[in-house]
Amino acid sequence: MPDYEEIRAVLVRAIASLCPGWMTDRRDDLVQSAMMKLLRQEEKSELNPAPKASYLWKVAHSVTVDEIRSVRRKGEVSLDPAEDETAVRLEDARAGQDRAMWELGNAIRECFETLESRRRRVVALNLLGHSLPETAEHSGWRYDQVRNLLYRGMKQLRFCLAGKGFAP
Amino acid sequence: MKPDTPQSWKDAVVALPPDGCDTAACPDPDRIWSAVRGELAPDEFGRLADHAAACPACALAWQLAEKGSTEIGRPQIRSDRRPWRAWYGVAAAMLVAAVALAIQFRQPEQAPVTSPPEYRAPVDEAVHSELTDGAALPRNDCTLRWSGPAGATFDIKVADENFQAVYRETGLAGSTFTVPPEALQGIPAGGVIVWQVEAVLPDGTRKLSRTFRATVE
């Protein structure tokens, strides 16, 4: 029988760490969703009686990402008008900063399209926080090859962004 | 060379579009987590990374997985494939080839190989499987058992019969491991998995087992 208090404590910590700032009001719901997911697995006898912390973090990540996708789905209309008003106020508060970030992100993605596919992958992984040794290991490429792809890819990305008026 | 990557670029690639995202074609978050943890084959890892490069919602999911993975301890990288190691590899290969040629000339007639084929030459006999080779294991309780040096922790790697990684776990204190059923989704009933254990001794030395075989019911 899993120790649900211990599991819940790990999930609370994981959700607190993974949940973006603009979703802090949904943290309790996310912990609950994660617990429900684990309970469903236990009902089907698919849950390890002593799940490892790494597995619980994986579940926490999964419910958080599902919620982000659900909240930010294109064309989604809330059934609760009050929720919409809150969303609009939040949008107003951070609109300028978010829009600027989105435009820079969009420019980066446009520049990615001009990069050779392996350079694009290595540069994107670098921006997402994947280390060079990990990128080499997980892609099945040599470390020096990956380092070279990153060096050349970043150089090309800087040049492309500068052409669009974005300087680092 | 450590690239000088502006933080603003890292923040920008995960900024979500103000008018919402189309996430219909996005991969399951579990796959993104597995990609970050190095649990996927290079092909699938590459597909997910390419998708995240083009999709801000999945880029955010990827970045969150990186953050979580750092907090719980990133899986150990087996080899960093640095160039000087590659040169050592080339030198070693040349030496082996030279020795093989010398033996060939000294022994023109060699007896045929009669030993049964193995997945990998035995590397160390410090870790043994406690299951019979090819044992049939239930999908919902695919428990692998082994014995190894006292005081060691164990890293385990499970792959399908084509040696595509299925699951990897590190830092196990005990000498059993139950493969999560969802990791076995791609293995058909009666399909073969191969598994290998590496013991990490208290002094940091590592002992790699043979590759063992089991059948998933």
C-alpha cells in the first residue's frame, strides 16, 4: 500500500517547482489531479507500491503540462465569465512584456528555419537547458560534433536575429 | 567552448502566443519527460527535440522537464564522447587490428566458433541475473532480479530486442527493479527485452553485467 502522505508531499514540492508563475492559483488542483492519476494507476495495479520520486515528478510534470495546454489552447472559451475577466486583467498586466518575449521567440523560431537541421536541433536544445554532453549522448552524436554544431548554429542565429533587429 | 546564450533567448523560446496555442499535434508530456531524462532512442529523441524547437508550448514543457530533472538529479552520462577519447578509440582499434593480423598469419587454420552467440562479451562477473535467461515475466509485474557486490548501488538499462532503450533507472539501492508497465507498451506479448545492470561500488568503481534476456507476457 503506497504511503499517500509521502507521495502527496513529493507532488506538492514538484508542482510548486514546475508550475509557472501565472498558474500559481491552480497548484492545489494540479496536486489533486496528480493524486487522481496515481490512484487510477493503483486501481489497475499499475502503480509501484513504493513509487520513486523521479516517477512522481514525471506525473507532476505531466499534469502541469496538460493544464498549460488546456489553459492556453487556441480558441478556448471559458464557461465561467468571471474566469475570463480575471484572464483579461492578467493579460493586461503583463501584456507588453509577454508580447515582446513572444515576438523575440517567434523571431528565433523563424531563424531556426534557416539553420541546417542538426544545427537547429542542437541550438534549440541548448536554449531549452539540455547540456552538450547530454545532447551528444541522447542524439547518438559525438561530443565534439555537437559542440561544433552549437558554435556554428549560435553564430548563425545571432546574425539572423541581428538582421531582424534583435541584438542580445 | 561555452556558448554565451542570452537568458532572454531562453525565456523567449518558451513564451506562449497571446492568442493561444494549437496543441493538437503535440506529443504526450510523458514522452518529453523521458526525452529529457535520456530514456528514449535517438530517433524519437530527435523528433521530439525538433518539435519543441518549433512549438512554444512543447518548448515550455521541455524546459520544465529540464528544471524538474535537475532538481531530482540528472541521470549520469555514460560517456561524453570527447574527441581525445575518440582518438584513443582509433588507436585501440588499430592495435587490435594489428594483433588480429599477427594471429591470422601465425594460425592459418582456425577452428569454427561453436560457442552460443552472446549479446555482448562478458565484461565482468560481479553482477549476476537471478532470473533464468529468457524468463517469461508478467507485463504488470516485470520484476528483474540480480545479485551484486555488497554496498553497491545499481543502474539498470532495459531495451527491446533491437537494443532501442525502453527504460533506464539509476541509483537503485536494492537488487530488484520492476519495469513500469507503460514503458513496455511498445513490446508485444511474447516480445523480448534485454537488460543490463551496472554496479556502482562505494569507492566509485563500476562493474558492468552481461546483457540478460527476458520475455514479456
